[in-house]
Amino acid sequence: MSWQPSASIDNIKRRAMLLKTIRQFFDAKDVMEVDTPAMSQATVTDVHLHTFATTFVGPGSAHGQKLYLQTSPEFHMKRLLCAGSGAIYQICKSFRNEESGRFHNPEFTMLEWYQPDYKQLDLVKEVDELLQLALNTLPSEIMTYQEVFISHTGLDPLVDQLDVIRQYALTKNLGDFVATEQCKDTLLQLIFCFIIEPLIGLDRPVAIINFPASQAALARIDENDPRIASRFEFYYKGVELANGFHELSDAKEQLLRFERDNQQRIEAGLAQQPIDRYLIDALEAGLPNCSGVALGVDRLLMLATGSSHISEVVSFDISRC
């Protein structure tokens, strides 16, 4: 056991410089920095995200109230947008109860921001600007989800049926469960992670846009093609860096998606999660037309310093905290 930080002092200094660069970037664009709670009475319903929870005992909660550590500041930030904040960003700790590994620490630093009146490609351009500034990269390549699948696998994710996707996954030996998997999106995500990700964004970042509507999460469905959603992700040198949306503003549709997530959780043998009714009420009051994105600061710092493991860029990783 060592009391020493897992990151070198040089990398801790590089983190300070990177945070300064990020703040200067948003100051120049007149985007306001905000600070929202790390705990919430509700949490994400996404079947692929696992949360930490604690119990508050105090006035009004003598028998204890369950609170969740936030997987991202998204819901609180959207409530600020609905209240009239205008363009905002936040650098904060987020928490995901997932495996600790090369790119994962249960506690990590996230940069999240929202730009009113931005569409998907407007925000893609802004993320690209930040990456060029922080990493001195070439301008990003942009490919659609459909294009990148066809290019690297020959599959068309918007057309091919489940059995075609499954057969491809079987030929790639992606796991025994593939033979019985009934969710097309699970197989697509598996193929994307293990087959496509290692092949893209090697020389310059790549933005993958227009994800399938079934993977919309909190994004709007494209008004010209209902098969796709206005969602994008950035990849660079094998690292997933950012996930962004032209944000869904329809409260009824958002509630329906949360409820659908919980149904999927039941089918997967997972506990349902409490839906954030504050967010639904805020959306009913009116979310401005906007786009938002979450970017992993630790992963960005890994790329900036040439580090091979997240423990090299956080002061104390999970094994030393």
C-alpha cells in the first residue's frame, strides 16, 4: 500500500494547465461556468449505467432518504437551462459504479456544456475546436454511424436485421451470449466497441454522427429521417472522448424513454431507477433549443500526456483513494 499519488506531479501540473485552457476557451465564448449537486433524489434509467447511492438522515428524513451520486451533471444543468441560464458549462466529479480499468475510474472528472440554438453539427465543430486547442490535433473527420459500419464491417445498421447482425458478431467471436442475444442495439454496440473503435480516429479525431434512433438516449430524432437521432460521439487514438446530442425537449417523449428504460431494466433483471420528475417538470416549462455534450477530462489528459492508464492522470485512483 502506498500513500503516494498515482499520478506524477508533472501530470498533476498538466491537469491544472488543461483546466485553465478549458476555462479560457469558454470564457472567450461567454459561456457561464456553473456548479450543480453531486447528489440527487433520482438518477439515470439507462440500463448500461450503474450508480452509487447513499442515505441522508436529517430533518424531514429521520428514517433516511436515498440519494444517488450523479453519473453526469446533465439533469441539473438542463433545469438551469429551463430556468433561463443561457449557455453554460461545468467541470465536475461524476460517479459510475463500473469496472475500474485503463479508461475507467469510478470517480472521474467530466466537462459538460450546453449551447442554445446549436444543432448537432454546430456542437461537433465546437468540440473539434477544443480538441485542436487542447491536443494540437488536425481538424476532426466526420462520419455517420451508418457510413462507419458499412466501411469497416459491410453491415448497414439502419437496414440489416437482427439475424444478419448476429451472424456477423458470431464470425468475430465476440462472446457466447451473441448466439442468443435478442437486442440488435446490444450487438451493434458490441461490434462498434471491439471491431470499429480500434480502427477509427488514429491520426486525427473522428466524430461519429447520426446514431440510430433506437440509441437516441436524450437526443432528438432527425426530422428528415426517423431512423436516426441527432447524437454524436468523438473518438481519438482508441479513446472515446465525448458524447453529445441535439437535446430532446419534449417532456412526454422524455418520460416515455425513461419508462422504456426501466422496462428494459426489469427484463435484464436489474432494479428500476427513480425517474427525475424535477427534470420532466422543467422540460414541460420549456427547454430552449440547444445541443449539449459531455467530455471526459481524464481521458483528454491521458491523450495530452501520452499516458496509457487513467491512474497516471488522476491524483489518487480507486486503489489509493
